[in-house]
Amino acid sequence: MVRRTRKNAVLKLGGVGAFAALVLGAGLSLASAGESTATAVSVTCPTVADKLGAVPAAAKAGVDQELRNLETQIANVNARLAREPGAASGQLNDIAGKRRAVLDRIRLNITRVGGTAPAGLDQLATCTLRNGAAPANAGANNGNADNNGAVAAGGAQTVNCPDVRGQLPAVPAGAAAGVQQELANLDREIAAANARLAQLAVQPEGGPNFVNNAVLGPLRSKRIAVLDRIALDIARAGGQRPDLSSLATCGLNAGAGNAAGGNNGNAGNNGNAGNNGGAAGAGNNAGNGNAGNGNTGVAQTVNCPNVRNQLDAVPAAAAGQVQNELNQLDQQIAEANARLAQLAVRPEGGPNFVNNAILGPLKDKRVAVLNRIATDIGRVTGQRPDPRLDLATCGLS
């Protein structure tokens, strides 16, 4: 009897020891995991739910689903970065495009049932990198920012663009909504450019003209398009068409630390960017036989079907929303071209990389826009037309 009790005690002691060892092992494992993830690159995005205000009851289910979609997008990007830390470049632009599509759907869910569209949603699309320390050899390879057109980690630059709101003439009431939407597009383009510059602060890349060709040039092209649409909106509503072309060119604000001081002059003057046309105007680059940055390869551009020319007559009540969607198509093309400009400077991926990382996602985004255009028209006419999904697929120039 005594032996049995002693044996049980030994077994119990052994069990406690095993449990302690298990807990200790788990603790070590968690500590190790904490050490490995403490410096892992991940994205952090603005919260959206607390910026929506009162959501109509009829829209709540749809909005809640879209909020879950935002969380899924963040989780998917972070899962990829956990597997491929080197894929941080390009992920911010990718998730920004996806978030814009979701935010547009949230706005549509609310306004469709008579609610008021929340203000400032467009500003919530841009995410940043967290714990995004530059690769160990980044400093050694790049030396200083003067030589690579980027900035050292911790010294992110930002774009410095002329104020458009303060330069506009009196906007006719009939043009106010369209002009306001275009001003929001300008804000969104600046935010996207600043996100790209933040990436470069974390992971410098490219040659001496990289910022001009991959950031400032495409930004100028986008702003020209938006400023033209603003002028057209005003003229259509009976106002005098203003000349806003001088407001298209942006420069750079120096970042903290050692920003690209040596290149600020060129970037601010933007002469190279204006001549090259950036990613959106890669025709000049291809004709010159260079990559648009004096480096390797020739920057390709996407070649997409023209949706504006293929639309049937759009009801006046749907014209504003349809125009917004067409603007989204333009922005998607500009983002894809900017990504292709990056690849001309710094090739990556296998033979199907462009299809999988650029053309495939671009097609998905265009399908979503084309469906929304059909819905916008159907909401006014009472009969939703078949969306022209044959216009979703883009090729390469």
C-alpha cells in the first residue's frame, strides 16, 4: 500500500515536471515567436467603423460585411508579408486599391437607402508599413539618398502639390458635386504618392530619377486628368472654363533625417517627370528606348478597352455616379502603370508575375466597376443592363 502511494506520488511529480517542461517550452516558443515577429513587416490601416457615423438600419448588414472585407484584406497582406518579407514593395498600393473599392461600396450601401455619405472615406484607403525596417544591406548598397532618388529609412519625403481648392473660381451649383468628387480624387492621389514615398523610405530602390519617374511623373499625369475634368464640370454647368494646368506639377517636401536633398531640386522642378510623362506616358519612354528612368528595360503600360466610348446613353440622374466609376477606371490604370514602371526599374517574380500581380487584379477591379456602372444605370431606369464585362480584360502595350 505504501509502495503504491509512493509510486502515485512519483507519477504525480513526473506529471508536474512534464507539465512544467511543457509550459516552459511553450514560453520559450512564444518568446522566440515574439522575437521573430517583433520586427516582422506588416501593414497598419486607418479604422473605418468609427468614422461612419450613424449607419441606416437597412444598410447595416451590407456595411458590416464590407468592414469584415477590410479586415480580411489586411490579414491577407500580412500573411503574405509573413511568408515573403521582401514583398513589402507594392503591397501598399495593392491594398489601397482594394480598400478604395470597399469604401466605395460602403458609401453606396449607405446612400442607396437614403443615408448621407460619410465624409473623408477616401482618406482611409491608404495604409502604412509597421516595423518596416529597411533590409540590412539597404544602407550599404544605396549609400545615401542623393544617389538613388529615394530616402533613407526614417526620412520619408512627402509630395508638395499646389492647392487647387483655393485657386478655383466660383463653382456653379450644378458643378459642385462633380468638382468636390474630383478634389477628393486629388487628395487620394496625394495620399497614394505619399504612401509610395513611405515605402521608399523603408526599402529604397531605383536610380537617380526613380522618384521623378515612378512617383512625381505619374502623379502629374493623374492631376492633369483631374484638373481637366474639374474645368469641364465648371464649363458644362455654365461657368467659364478655368485654366488649371499650372497646378498639376508637384515637388517634394524633405523628410526627416537625410532626405534626398540632392534630388529635391530636380524633383521640385519636375522637368524630367514632365518630359517623360511617367508611367502613364510611357510612349515617350519606349520611343527613347529606355525604361523611363535611364536604367534597365522598357516600362510597359496596360492597354485597356475604352469604357466611356462603349457606354450607351447614360440617364442624367446616373451621370454623376457613372462618371465617378469611370474615374475609378482611370485611377486603376494609372496605378497599374506605376507598378509596371517599378518593374522596369526593379524586375521581380517569374514569367507570370505581371499577369498574376497586375493584370489579374486589374481585371477584378474593372469587373467590380463595370458591375457598379450597370447598377447605377439600372437604379434610374428600372432595368439593369448587362454589364460589359468584355471590357474588363487589359493587355500590355
